Amino acid sequence: MAVYFFYGEEDYNIEQEIGKLKKGLDKNFLEMSFKTYDNPKFPDLVSILRSQPMMFGKMLIVVNCLEYFSKTFDDKEIKEIELALENNNENVDIVFVATLKRGEGSKLDSRRKLFKILKKYNAVEFNVIPTYKTAELESWIIKQGKSKGIKFDKNALTAIISQIGNNLRQIDKELDKLKLFAYPNDTINSDMVKEICVSNEDLFSFSDYLMENKKDLALLEYRKLLDTRYPLEILSTLQTMLRRWIILKAKAHSSTAFELAKLTGMHEYVVKLNLQKLKNTNLKDLVKLKENLTNSEYRIKAGLVTDVEKEVENALFR
């Protein structure tokens, strides 16, 4: 058996690591050999940790445990959890996952007893790669491209980071499109990136119009984006941008550009550009828009919406 502890803001890398572990399971029995639990109560957690595999070989259990770091187990419970981990079946792998909200700069409390216990096992912190750490981002893209059978010239890597930013999930999707576009060749160049990948600049133009209350122009930009992006994809990207803008607007008077860069994961120069753009924008309007988008995202994912494009449009322009 093995126990893992994956935590941090970069949920895509966490998902990928879990995916690697799943490959070791028998595909014919995945429904029984792969289980996911969300913050189970203490008695259930102990029972889960003591799980016994059936006749189909290894088991992989994922325990989403973020809520455990905002509550306290008593000493007896901690001891029981520790004992269950030490003695769980050799054919059962357990992964504790604490995914933090992206872009908020929050951290798990390392003083908690549960953190100290889990940290003793295969613990990995998955941080978002800031856009200014270009070498680290390029390395990730090269590795991801290799797994897909594609290569890049130096300018292509620069273009990908410039146009998409540091959203690894989005980069991965764009790499799939680039692979199809380049076929039968396997090398991606910057011209391909500019032609195939939707630039964040398109979203910036759209959001600029939105913030300036130029709703007619913003609506045109939104409908242009729909030619190449699914509405939820636009919504998700805009949510990330809004989260950063709210931080910038709320803390601009009390923080330096360097401090704001650390809080948002943006380059210091980009922070200054965004602050200039947001100069005449009301913080309350940004918060209200984010609330509208969050509500729409919930409605869409809950299956309460038949026209997704219209739902996002209403959230943006109501």
C-alpha cells in the first residue's frame, strides 16, 4: 500500500497525478476498485482507511479532505486515523487531496496534527506556476507535449504562454488542437499557435468593454468568442480574471505592485497595466458580476439550464 497527500491550488496537476495512479488498476473493475469520498465524517473515514480489496486486485481511494483543515479532530480521533493509515491493506492506495481555491494565496495550516501525519507520507504541494516563471511553464508544456507526441520551437512556447497564460488545463486543451492542426508533422511553431489558440487578448478586449459599460461592443466580442470557445470555458476564464481584479482593486491602496503580483500570480508589469485599466472601475460592480457568473455556473453544472450560451450572456449583461 501507499498513502499520498496532494495539496495546493493547481488542481489540474493533482488530477494528473491521480490519473497516473489509476492506470495501475484493472480497467475491468474500475467501478469497484476506484472510490472517491468528500470529507467523510470521522467514523466513515476510519472505515474507509481500513478498506479491504476484493478479488479484483488493487484499490485506489481518494479522500477529498480540505474541510478537515478547518475543523479539529480530538487526540483520540487523530490516534485512530494514524493507526488506520499505518495498518491499511497493502493492496489499497489512499490519496488525501486538499485543493485550495486558485489565486487566493491561501495555505493549509501546517500546525494541525492531521497535516503533520499526512506530511510524513508521499506529500506533494501543487502550486500554480506564476506567468513570470516562464522557464517552469515552458518545461511543463514541453513535458505535456512529449506525452502527446508533439514538439515545439522556442517561439511556439513563448506564444503559448503569451496567449493562454498559466492555466494548465486550458494549455492542455490547446495542445490537443495544435496536434491535430500540425498533423502529419509533430512540431508546433508560433504561427500555428497564433492561428489556432484563442488569445487571452480576445478576452481582455471583451472584458474591457464590459467594465467600461460598452455593452453593445462587449456583446459582439462575446459572440465572436463563442465561435471558438464553449460558454463555460469563457465563464471560467473570466472568473479567474475577475478574482484577480477584485484583489487588485481591493488592495491597490495598501499594497505595492510587487505584493499584488505575489497575491495574484501575475507579473509585476501586468499588475501595473491592470491597475491602470481598472482605475475607473467600481469594486462593487466587479463583485456583483462575479456573483452573477458564479450563480450561472452553478445553474449550468446542476443541469438547470437548457440554453447555456444565453445563460452566460444574461449573467454578463443583466
